[in-house]
Amino acid sequence: MTTLGAVRRRLFGIPSAEAVFSRPGFAPEAWERFAPVATSLMEGYHAALEDPGLPALASRLDAVEPSLQGFAYEGAGMGLAALDAVAPWRRRLDAFVAGPGARHVYPVYVGAGLAYARLRRTPESRLAHLDPLLGWVTADGYGFHEAFFKRRRYVERHAVPTRLTEYGRRFFDQGVGRALWFSSGGVVDRVTGLVAGFRPERHADLWSGVGLASAYGGGVDEAALRSVLAQARAFRPQLARGAATAAWGRRIAGNPAAHTDLACRVFCEASAAEAADVVEEAARDLPVISVEPRYEIWRRRIEDGFAARRPAGRPR
């Protein structure tokens, strides 16, 4: 590590992932089940701080176990976005997404959203600099951070982020849903109880985050996933979309995981490969110019794609 890298880590680093998971409100199962996820993210974050040079950074990230590489790239996105805030003329995040981070663009942008939250910057103010379709994912990372690190305000008191637009708040809630899954250690009754405490109009996006987190991060068996589905059956389209998005992200990154396939079979009634196909098909011919955000059109098409696959008369 260079002297400058050591300084950056001292200024921006996070001392202990386990300490974060030990704070009030986190289930004991959270660290037991998701320690590899947390440590991989921290590895990517600190790698970016210590040496943001793209070849060296990519080498460190690719050394992480394949099923966990997405979390390492998420951490790198967080680190690079933080460095760009200090030296915006460097545009490290853009170069990373255009280069070695291209296959992991979804988690990289989630990580950037984490950084924006830590730096008190709204993700929507950065959209013009990001991919026109996937840039919205930064608001998901923003929501995850706030629910994870400001739990009392955003989970217990159900605060609404006033600095985001109405549409940005939907992605914020997806990030909150992901945070609920990880901080609850995938304990289904705990997750369900927390989601129930939010206003009903927020539930769909919260459950989409649960679907995404449970499919991408795993942590539980088939029985637990079927329990999620049983308790949130009204939101099966959102659970399916979240799981399918995880499968699509793993496809383009080339790091499939058995737990992602399992979640797709439960929530989507399809394999991970079939679910990723639905996501890819939904992205075809999206309008270049639209009053409605292109990402929202994509999300709705994904849900409709799974609805079309279900035989008539089958419950949603």
C-alpha cells in the first residue's frame, strides 16, 4: 500500500464489518450468514481507496471468490465514487464502468449510491453522469445505506427521504428492502414484520429489494424462500423481478450461483437462466425519449413477462 493509499484508507475506511453487524437492531443471524458478503464488500471498498489504478484494482477484485465478486465490485464502486467527490476531475468511477467494471455495472452503481449517502449527496443529482438506464440504481444503494447505518430513522421511524423525487424514493425503498434482508439475517418472520410496519404503498418496492437481496446474497434454504413467498404472495411480481434482476446481473458478470437459481425457481418459477432471459427481452427496444423513466418501463416489462409465463388460472 502506498503512503497516499494509507492516508485515504485512514480518512475514509470502515474499521470493522463485524462491528457494523453488531449494532442494535441487527439479528444475530445477520453476521453468521452474511459475513462473507460484508467482508467482500469491504475488501472492494478498501482496495479502491488503497490503489484506485484500474489494473491493480481489477486484479484484487477478481481474486475474490466468484460468487462474491459482485459485492467486491460494489465496494469498489463506493470507494471510487468517494474519491471522485474529493477529486471530481479524475472521473475514476466513469473510467471503471467503461473498463474492468463493465460486467459488474449494476453492483458498481449500487456502491456509488452508498458513497453518495455517506457524503450527503443526492444520487439524482449525479444521474446525468451515469448510464442513462442503470444510473437509477444509485438510489437503491443510497436507500440501503440509510436503512443500514441510520436504522432508527429509516427503519424504526419509517422516515421518507425528502431530497429525492417520488420516483427516486421507489428505488430508495428497494434499497431499504435489501437492507432489511441482510440486517435481519434472512429470518423471514423478522423481515415480514419490519416490512409490515411501513405504509402499504411502500411495500411493493420493499419486497422487490427482499427478492433481489435473497436471490443475489442467498443465506437461506428453499423452505425459507417459500415462506417469504407465502407471506408476501401479493407482491410476487416484485419478488420475481428482484430475483430475475439478480440472475441477470450474475449472467453478465459470469458468476452464477446456486442460491440465485434456487430463488428464481421459487419466486419466478423459472431457472436463473430463464429469468435472466426475461430481463434481457424486457430491455429490448426501450424508448430513447420518454416522459416515464426508461428504467420504470423496463421494470414493468419484466413483471409482465413473468405474468405472461404463468398459465391462466394460476395464482400470481
